[in-house]
Amino acid sequence: MNRFLSGPEAEMLQTHPGRVLRLFLHPESPWELRCVDERQSDVMRGVELPGATFSVVDGLKKVLGLREHEAWDAAAGAGIPISAHVDTHHHYSAKGCAYAAIVEHDPGLVGAPERVRGDERLERVRALNGTISTYYGEHARNSHAVLNWHKNMSLDPYGLRLNGIFAFNCDAWAPDIYAKQLDLSRRDTARFRNHIVDAYENLIHKKIGIRRITVLKPSIFDVWKLPQMLNG
């Protein structure tokens, strides 16, 4: 999406970020998955969840009481995208993912049921022929944080960067898609989704240090269309 913000739109980003950030929503498939990180990566497509598949695995462990290997097997068996990331700043290790680092050292902060080494999880991704992407450099200053509820949509990272905007993003609708694939009950689907959303909010507030999360929700205007004229 090659769209440059107008002057008034750019100014509105500070006062009404939701109105501006929603301009960068674009169709995205839940069958590609990446982390919520705002940095440049060699993989810039897919929906965004904390730690990519890592938060899905922790959600399954929390909701269903599965062990680590059981949760990975369940995710892979249900066709959930298997992915993770490293970064250049931490020498291509799992420490490059803030979510992975938290689960390794302070899992309670994101509601994960136990400590798991990030490098161990990277090996599981490799063993399952998953995708390990690389993020470049350090986090941007004055980044935004977004919680997106628009189904089958995500923020366009290219459009954002074209306008000098950096935004962490969690596609809160995606866990429901994965829960259906995993054949979770309605109650467990809600618990699974809430676990991932809560993990994102705690990651943003307590680790990244961003105080405000902009919530993007569909409105009546997103689905309303002009009535077609009757012939004659």
C-alpha cells in the first residue's frame, strides 16, 4: 500500500491515532504468522501475534494443560503456521524476540505457565520446518502499539514505514481462527484468545514500555454499503 499521509492526517496521528492507523489496514492471511515486532524484517507478511507461534503454544498449554512438546504437536497437527524470529541486535539468537526472552526468564509477566528456553523453541521450529525470520536493528523510538480486531486484516508494514510510522501490532481476531483449527470449545476459544491478548498487553506495557494501545475495531461504517438502485 503506497499511500502518503496528508499533512492534516500526519498531525492527527498524535491526537487520534486510531483514525490514521486504520488507513493502513490491508487484507492478510492467517496462514502466515509473524511476531508483533515493529522493526524491518526479511519476512513482512502474515498476521501478528506475540512471539508468533510461541504465544499460540503457551495458550494451548495454559488452556488445555498440555506439556511443551504436546502443544507444539497439536499446533503443527492442526495446520497452525510454525514461525519465530531472531534479530541482528542479539546476534541471531532467540533473545531477539522479547516474548521469547520473557518466557525464558519471567513467564508470569505474559501468563505463560512455565519457563522455556528460547533457543529450545527455535530448534522446535526448525524441526517442524517452520519459518525463522530476522529482524534488523533496535526498536524505534516513539513507536505505536495497536490491537487490531478487523478480521482478515492486518497493518501494512510497508505503508507504515513509508510514512515513518513504527507500530507493534497484535491481530486479536486470529486466535479464533486457530482455535477452530484446533477444535477448541467455545469456552476454551475465549480463554485461548484472552490469554494471547493479555500477553500482548503485558508485553507492551511492562516490557516495551508503551503506555497506550490503540484498539482498532470494526464499526457499522466498515460494513455499510450504498443500496443498489432498482432498474426502472
